[in-house]
Amino acid sequence: MPPHPLNIRTPRVNLAPRFFPPPPRRELESSGAVDAVYVHVPFCTTKCHYCDFYSLAGHRHEAAAYLHVLRREARMQREYFGAPAPETIFVGGGTPTLLSPAHLASLLEILLDAVDTSRLSEFTVEANPNTFDRPRARALRAAGVNRISFGAQSFVPAELQMLQRDHHPSSVPAAVDTARAAGIARINVDLIFGIPGQTPATLDLSLRRTLALEPEHVSCYNLVYEPNTPLTAARFRGRIQPVPEALELALFEQVRNRLCEQGYYRYEISNYARPGGECRHNIHCWRGGAYLGWGPSAASHHSGFRWKNVASLARYRDALAAPAPRLPIVQMERLTGLARWGELAMLQLRLREGLDYARFAEKTGVDAWKILAPVRRKYEGLGVLADTPQSLVLTDAAVAVSDTILADVLAAFYNPVGRAG
């Protein structure tokens, strides 16, 4: 599953070189059905300069060993939690389609053996256009994959070079055609705006090329300078200049306006879809659903517990291949009370539907309208919140300051009205 959508940290995260046990079964809520499963494939051809996801370049020879221990992790989780019956599966990375067709088929067989597919409606695999071909498309379709997410990022060669992407723009339409010819109808295209050197004209080119493919879904993220990435190091050394903030905001508005003109709607801060084409997997996460993550660095959430696997293929393999195998969990956190519900409120506000006070109270027993009174007052009259007695929604104008607003929402739950502190 994609990383946490905001770089907002909450307390009580345990970090240690040892492995933690999974959450106690007696403390898992009976209503917490696992809605989603995420699988992380850590292999890449090269490491993109902006990427902070866990991945390894040049380690494809380890694929068979990875699949062997992945099968063991899936079985151990099934034995512990029971057979999950997810509505969605998402295979990300890394580059899942870097696996050979035979290894890709084995990966999908492992997943389907480990889950109950009776509720499965969305099965997504991420793909680099350079590594997508007919044999891989056939392997995916044979396993029931019905959605592909292509990492295009840009259709301008100079921008792809800046990001150290290894594909050519022409490979994207070829890959989309291959997916559709295999019977995989649902397509997402990922784009990035705010790339150094990007202009409204070059972004327009990427949007036009994307729209010509008629994808059901478009994700368009602003470039983030993550710590410990080559792109951030280059910025620190003055080798590249970030896009000015005013231009970045104009580029975001250009994305929104162009996509909305073509029949897409922004259902989440960075995600656009035609009606019915939303990514159900990520919606489960933003609505606070339970999900399990398999593979190195994969994250899970259930009943207020959040945990994460070790971000090391070697340690992941060692934990699961040991004579007494362990789940490779190295981070464990439990959110309780208002801290848990504050995070849920923050995630729901990322969605266009926003926070429905009645549904929120029914799920949590918490009066979010009262708790968020200081936030509503702070932003009153600024046009960034659609505030009614029934719901709270971020407007289009809020996107530029959404991180600040959502941090204020989280803080309001940690120190609600009437509590000293």
C-alpha cells in the first residue's frame, strides 16, 4: 500500500532492531474486516532520484528467494488473522512488472492462495511502461488483475531525465494499448507536477498526451523533496532549483482545470477519476479501513494498530526463512481514543466527500463538530472549508494549504476544547 498520505507523525512508534509480534488477537475488533491487501515488490531497474519508497536496483536475481518468503509471510498472516476477504488488492513497488512473466504469475498465485476472493472487485498492479509487454499482460489478466497503474510522471524527455526515469514517453501509449488488448480495462496514469524546469506549456503537453489515452483515473502529485534522496541532495547543493511556489500552485490549478474540463473529477487531493473509476483500494485507506501489507517495508492497519515490515530484503528474508520464522515487523504503534479518531478525521478530509459528522459519530462516538470548532473558526471566511452542520469539506482553494489544515485537524483531536494542555 502507498505510504501514509501525510508526513505527520504521531507518538508511540516503537523502533527496534528486533521483530515485534502482531497485535494481540483478543484486541482486534470483530467488526474490522480486512478490506484491502497490499503487496510490496522491491525490485527496480534503477532508483529514481525523487523516490523514497524501499526498492533495490539490480537485484532481480533475488526474485525467487523473495517469492519463497513472501509465500511464507502470506501463510503466517492467514493463520494468525484468518483468511482475509479483501475488496481490493494492490501490488506496488518498486516495479512489480520487472519480475519475469513466470515470477509474476507465481506472485499472483501466492496472493490468490492466501485470500478469499469472494469480495474481490479491484485488483491493481503498478507497472513501469518499459517493463510491460504482452506476456506480462496475459499473466496479469489470467490471475484476475483488472486495473493497471502506469508510472508515466511526464511525457517530456528532459523532465523524465530530471527524475531519472528510465522510460521514453512513447512507451506509455504502447503499454496502455497492450493492457487493453489483454482485457485489462481500468487504467491509471501517474503524473508529477512541480518538476524543476517544468512550465505550463510542458505540463500541458503531458496532460494532452495523458488525456489522449483516455484513462479511467489520473493521479497527479506535486514533486516532494523527500529526505535522503538524490534529488533532495542536488537541491541542497544548489544543482537544481525547485519550481517557485506560485508557479507550483498555478500548475496544480492547471491540472485540476484541464482534467475537470475533460470529465474527470477530483475525489481526493491528488486523484482524479471518471465517475466509477476511483481507486477503491486507496479509498479504503482514507476511510480508515483495515488492511494488511506483505513484503519488505509494507504497512498494515487493523483496529487502531499500525505496523510496518522491515525495509530490508535481507532482513525480511532472514526473519521468514529462520527455523522459527517470525513476521518481519519492526514498527508497531497503537492509536487509541481521540488520537485514533483524529487521524481518521484527517484522512477522511483528504477525500472530496469530506467528514460527515453523523457517520463519524456513529463509527467513533465522538462529536467531531465540537472538537473541530477551533479549526473552523481559524479558517472561517478564507474560502478553504465548506462548513455546514452536517459536514466539513476542503474546497479546491484549500489544496495549496491542505497539509497545514490537516495538521490543525489532528492537533485539535490531541488537545480538544475544554482539555488543559
